[in-house]
Amino acid sequence: MKSMNNLKNNIAANLRYLRTRRRLSQEEVAEQVGVTRQAVAKWENGDSLPDIFNCGALADLFDVSLNDLVRYDPEQEGIPIGPKNKHIFGTVTIGERGQIVLPKKARDTLKLQPGDTLVVLGDSDPTTAGIALVSSNTFLQMTGKTIDAFFKGKEDKT
């Protein structure tokens, strides 16, 4: 279990990062949460902790989960706190035949099971190039079509 000092440090670091990322002053945060600027300053310095109601208001303001606001340790994770329901699971290496292994934390968090189908989406623009994996069920909900409809007559060439 994390000590009270670790939790204080987590909240302080997360609040400082989130406020500066949003380009808000301590005064603006205080106004939106309904506290004084001095209270926000004390939270960011780790001199005091916001109560549960203020933690909830801060989590909503910064679009992070309450759990992450309080428990996310940016030093241990190596990256700052992210938006609610957004994750960076780490990196994978592409094998010689193009295969990758999804990190266990990703499989567990997204409840992926052997046999589940993922849709591979890509962007080839050099300034935004990347690949995204989306569950086929989510893809169906987003588009209203099965993936098969997009590839009629095309075969997978692996």
C-alpha cells in the first residue's frame, strides 16, 4: 500500500502537470473547483490534500479518472498522467513475419482473449504515420458495417 507521502506527491505532481498542460492558472483552477488559489497552491506543493469532493471536481475538470489523479505515479510510470480511458501500454517489436505480441496489461485492460478479432487501421501520411488496432465489434459499431464489407474480393496476403 502506498504511503500518505507518496499519495501527496502523486496528487501534487499530477495537478501541476494537468494545470500547466491545460494552460490554466492556479486562480482559474480554484475558480472552477470552488476553492481559493492558496488551496490549489498547497495541493500542488504537497502541503495539503484536496478532500474527496474536490478530488472529484479536479478529476472532472482535467478529464482524468479519480483513481489516476490520486494513485498515478508519473515517476514510476515514466510518463505523465493521461486522459481518462486512454492508455500507453508500452512498445512491441515486429517479428520477421509481421507479428506482434500485445502487452499483458493491454490484453487485461481491454479484456482481449485468444481468438478475438482486431481491425488494423493505418495512416501513411509521413507527418502522422501510425497503426491503430480496433476490436471488430467496435469497428462495426462505428461504421455500421462488418470489416468483410470493406474487403470484398480482396484476400489477405501474408
